[in-house]
Amino acid sequence: MSQSLDNTIAPSLSGGTIIVRRRLSKKKLRRFKPYLYLLPAVALLSIWMYRPLLYTFYLAFQKWSMVPGTSPVFVGFDNFEHLFHNKSFIDSIGNTIFYTVGLLPFSILIPMILAVVTDRMESKSKNFYRAMFFIPMILAPVSVSAIWRWLFHPSNGLVNYLLVKLHLIKEPIAYFSDPGFAKWIILLITGWKMIGFSTIMFSAALTSINREYYEAASQDGAGSFRQFVHITIPLLSPMIIFMLTMSILFSSQWTFAYIDMLTTGGPYGSSTNIYYEMYRFAFSSLNAGLSSAAALLFFVVFGLIALGLNMVSRKFAFYDN
């Protein structure tokens, strides 16, 4: 009798154990599901971003010409010492600061004003003007460079033609060969491209502002300017700091294409920046170690700037909760 009872209990216990194990496996699967979904993105980032980044750190302390058959040779901090004794690199730092500061009106001040002005228009007019502002952003840098090269051409450019006709200049100017004009034109082209993107970003931020604030302010007698200063700017502060961060961290990348297409860093290094100098170190001088050292140096500098701006955002950005 007891033997038959044990025979009936044993299958039920084994079946219960199987059910418990299945539930535990399902819980484990649920726990690891988010990581499984993230795995393809993490793998791609590791292959295309983090692996080259780590390899750049490695090359920063090596000397390597990238010639097939040669191997990197460890040189310690010699690459960093050569950087600070390289006049073109020092000049590029000054030009980088020039581009960074010069782009701030094009990425923050002008787009914010354009976004506020167009926000008060009718929907059709608003969409038309915003689309017109955004068109330069979607144009390829090569096409943009070709257009501006023709506009500022020394012999048959439209700018020289108009200035001569208006008797503002006596002879045509070779703008891209003049140290006094080259980097200003690069700044103008990059800023012209940036206005559209920044205007769209500020316009999107304006849509999240509650209109009741403006209605209450107008009832209290506040004019458009006071509403802009005391309502619009504080509520746009997160976007202002975001665009400030974007402009500081990426201004050198945005100007790189136009430097390469129009001036190649000249004349006499007057229009170059740190990214173009890295490019020249690697592909003109065939010195991957020097280029990697410059990249590592400014990775640290821009990383500290990003952390500082993040702290500024936490302290000064105002969110309408």
C-alpha cells in the first residue's frame, strides 16, 4: 500500500519541480530580455566607436607611419612634447577658439530670435519660413563649398562684381587667399548652415511652453519684450544650454569640411583648426602617433568642458514642471 502511494506521489513531485524550474527560467529570461535587446546596439558601438577610441589612446604613445609592413614603436610622451612645439598646432588652437566663439550667435542668438518671430505667424507662413531656414542644413558640404567658392571667386565671383560696381573696392579680392578674410568666410558659411538647424530646435522648444503664461503676462501689462525676457528665455534655458554645448563641442567638426574644400587650412595656417591639423598629421605627414596624441589631448579637454556644461545645465536650466 505504501509502495503504491510513493509511486503516485513521485510523479506529482517531479511534475511540480518541472513547473517551478520553468517559472524560474522565465523569470531569468525576463530579467535578461532588456540586455538582449541592447546587445546589437552595444556590439555596434563597441566595434565602430569604442574599439577605435581605445586604439587611438594606444597610438598616442606610439610612432607609426601607417606604411604597410611597419609596426608602431613606443615613444612615450614624445608625441605630446612635439605637439606643444608645433607652431601650426598652436595656431590651430587659436583658430578653434575663434570658430567656437564666432558660431555662438549663429547657433543661439539669431536662431532663437527667428524661432520666436516665426512662432507668432500663421501656421502656413510659419512652416514656409522654417523650411526655408532649414534648407541650407540639408545641403551637402561639397555643394555648399562650390556655391560659396563661386560667390567669392577673385575674378568672376558675384561678391567682387557687386563691390566693384558699387565702388566699395577698386580691385577684386582673393578672399580665400587672404589671411584677413579666409577664416571669417569659413565662419560665415558654417554659421549660415547652422542657423536652420538651431531655429528648428528652438521652435520645437517653444511649442512646449504653456501659452497661459503669456496671456497672464499680457493682462498684467507686460509687453512683448518683457515677455521674451522673463518668460521665453527662462523656459528656453534647457535648449539654450544644449545648443551651447553642441556649438562648443562640435564647431570644429562643422568647419572641417569647408576648411578642406576651400582653403586647405591656408593661407599660412590662418584658417585651420585642431581637427584639420589632426587630419594633416595623419594623412599628409603620415604620423598616426602625433594625430592620435592630439585627438587624446582634446578628448580630455572637450570631456572636461562637457562635464562643466552638464553642471551648468543642472544649476541654471529651468524646467516647467
